[in-house]
Amino acid sequence: MTTHHRQPLDRLAQAMIALLALVIGGMVLFGGPAASKVRDFTWQNRQIGAEDTAFLLTFSRPMDHTSVEQNLTIEPPLP
């Protein structure tokens, strides 16, 4: 009966495969996409008057303009 001895490189490769599989599995299970955040709001800490007709929001990542417009709410509602 012959015994098969794994070479050191084979053991290293198998260990790396197992480690990477665990890392990828952890990222899939626990590392969902990061939430986008507002980095800048042009009306922040300002007195807003009738002459102010638009504001700009700058996000931490690229955003879909239509989706942002559909989900934007202003509290309290403007008259």
C-alpha cells in the first residue's frame, strides 16, 4: 500500500483556497453594499428665503438622479 504525501506547495495552495473561500463567504454574508451618505447640502446651516429656488446634494458615491428625486422628502413640507 502506498501513501500519498502532499507536497508543501500543495498544502499551501489548499490552505489559501480555504482561506479565500472563507473571506469571500464572509463578504457575501456580512459585507453588503455600503450605504450612500450625503457629503454636502448647500442649504445646510443657512437661512432659506423665497429667492432660494434650488439646492444641491453631494453624495459619497454616484447616485441615480431619478431614484434620488423619487425618494426625496422634505420635512416640514414647503408651502
